[in-house]
Amino acid sequence: MTRLSVNINKVATLRNARGGNVPDVTKAALNCERFGAEGITVHPRPDERHIRYADVREIRPLLKTEFNIEGNPTVPSFVDLVLEVVPDQVTLVPDGHNAITSNAGWDTIRNRELLTNLCKRFKDKGIRTSIFIDPDPDMAEAAARCGADRVELYTADYAAEYSRDPERAIARYLETAKAARAAGLGLNAGHDLSLENLAYFIRTIPWTDEVSIGHAIISDALYMGLEQTIKAYLGEIRKK
């Protein structure tokens, strides 16, 4: 069964736009769990423009479900934070400091030495390690050689193409997912997954372990409410 991890970065973005502690990021995380989410994802960046390092430290001991921290491991403070709080999973994402959002996966061949060293450091602490990749079977196979436990497929291209041609949109993802499975890797997916395109993705790649969704869930919650939104996403995941 694919698990739903809710990325709460957008809640923090709204809080930071005004200052103070409204909305309360920790309360939002706990409510997501209460409403059925099977994990919480955060993606702290060095400028702390949304999730702050302090949020990560506050949330960690309160969660009852899985905690996933995403970020760029070339930033020493990010690595230190992960090793300090010891989440269930760390997802290595090569986003630039000025990127609005993640926009590409790792070249796991060119960056093999860096990623191998990072995977070992995190796994030595008992942290499951996932590498964010584009839909490319070669990148999945190389991620396995780096010592990763999972890969996370960057699904922006799938989401952009889905409404025009779902089969074509998912073809490369399916090929990469098969390569990941053959290499012994677990499989996550995230970026621009939504109520429109989620069920088809899961039906086509049913061995997906986890989807991490933030922007669409928080946006839909403006209209539907957070509880009903999370239930709707869980319903899409569980569609036959």
C-alpha cells in the first residue's frame, strides 16, 4: 500500500509571510496525522523561507507517523540537522539555494562519490536514504550503487503531460520504476502530484512505497478543508 506523506512547507510559507505563529506549523503537522496522513515531509532550506530548522526540531519528537526530511546535502547545516534529529527518512535533493522549488534530480553517475559518502553517513545513523532522480533508468541503477535505500521520482514532467496523454506521460516513469525495483530499491514519488493525476500513477506503478505531496494538498485544503483533502488523496491512492 502506497503511503501518503504530506509536505507542510506551504503552511510555513503562509506563517512566515505574516510573522508570528499563525498558522501553527506543528499543529498542522499533527492534524495531518490525525486526519490520516501516513507521514510528514519537510524541506528546510538555508534561508529558512518556509520550514525553519527550529520547526524540524520541534516537530520531530511529536510525530507518531514517518518523518521525512528533504534537502540539499551539500549544505553542511542540513546534514548536521538530519544527523541531529534522526528522521525515519532523508531525501537528498540537489536544489539550488535560489530555487523556488525542486526542479531536477541528481545525476547519480557523476555524483557517485558524494552520494555514496552521504548514504553511508545517514545509514550509519539508521536513517533510510532516498535519492531524488529524474525518470531515467540509468539514474536509478546508479543510485543503488551509491547505497541508497530508495529513489524518489521527480514527477513534474508526468504532471505536465498527464492531461494530454497519460500513457505517454508515465512511460518513462514506469521504465525507471521497473529499473529501481530490479536494483533492489524502494520507490517514492513527488512533485505536482494532484487529485487529477495521482490515481493513474499509483495504478500504473502500484509498488510505489510513498508519495510526498505538499502544494496541491494545501491548495485544495483552501476549498475543501484539510481533513477532507487528506481523505480525498488517500481515496485516490486506494482506488482500484
